[in-house]
Amino acid sequence: MDCSDLSRVGRGSEKIARIGTLVNIDHHISNSMFSEFSYVDPRASSTGELIYRLISRMGCSVTRDIATNLYAAILTDTGGFHYGTTGRETLIAAGNLVGWGADPQEISENIYENNPLAKIRLLSKALDTLTFDLDGRFGYMVVWQKDMQAVGAVPEHTEGFVDLPRSISGVEVSALFSEQHNGPFKVSFRSKGEVNVERVARAFDGGGHRNASACRIQGDFETVYSRVLDVIRDGI
């Protein structure tokens, strides 16, 4: 679920490929339809919404735990219900999940208001790198390994950082360049409106959605940034 290609599973991909029957449930536009059975809808807000559809159509009973997890899946993949994929069906699904026991306040607090101190300290360092290009239409930040080590942060602590430059007036595309330990830069993208950052990520063998995507690129920061900027420049 929520996987556009089997290669993205990582080390377990070969083992999974040997399974007789695979069912693929996903909402990424870049899905490679790698399984025998696929339920893929790029128009859906989230895989959580797709699971909700299946449960509803099958007439399955929904416990509070199921409702909570599906609501959380929809909430996070819609950026708190403000991404363009948030539609009427999305909000109906969320409302029904609340009716089945999901608590919006409890879920939101656990996800968005439960940050470890190391994450906030890392954010402070990342904000010091905030830079703009393309006449202010492109904003980005960089997370360096040395800064992560200095504050005791882990890669998961960068969740949500990429959204901050996009929130600035005039910025159409934002990016977060995360230096990986002995590996490529992970680059996350966000965009407003019709700017397609899935195309940007796909240029580097990544993927995602029109307004949210990611990829990994080998090289030093200057080289990686130059390559990314060239693709973004062509798209906005």
C-alpha cells in the first residue's frame, strides 16, 4: 500500500516479488502497476481514502482503532486537508470516520503537537539556510549531517520542514535538501497551484504527486542544486 513501485520497498522487494499474488493499493500518479491486482487512483487524496472506499463498499465493520488510523492517514497526506487533492469525497470520508470514533483533536495533537526538542533545534538550523531563487518563486532549505548530529536529531525529524518555504508569499515551489550519511541528497519538493513537482522528481528517478514529491540525487550540494534548479526553472 502507498507504494508506487516495488523497488521502493527496499531490501524486501525481491522477497515480495516472489509472492504468488500481489495487491497494490496506491494513489501516486507514478505508480508502475507492478502487481497482479491494482487499485490505483491518482485523484484520491491518500491511500487511507482508498482503504475507506473499500471498507465502505464491502460493508466491513469499523472499530475506533481502524477509524483513527484511516483518519490519520487522510489528515497527513492532505497536509491537514489543504492540499488540492482534498475533495468532497475526502471530507465525507473524514466525517464518517469521526462518526466511527476517530477523534480529530486527539489525532492532530499527537501528530502535529508532539515534537521532540531535537526536531525544533534542527528546524532552527535549517531556517538559517533559507534561500530564495528565481525571483522569489523558489525557496529552499538545507539540512546538513553535522547539524543533525549536533542537536541529536534523526532523519524523521525533518518531516514538514519542506512546507515552510512554500508558506511564504510569492513562493511557488519549495525544496528541502537533506544530506544523507554516506549517500545522495534526499530532495523533497512542494508546490502551489498547477506547478508540477512530480515532473521535477521524476527527472531524477523519483516521484510522488503534482504538489508533493521527492527524489535522491548523488553529488555535492552545488552540483545537486544546479541540476534541480535547471528543471524547476523550466516548470515555473
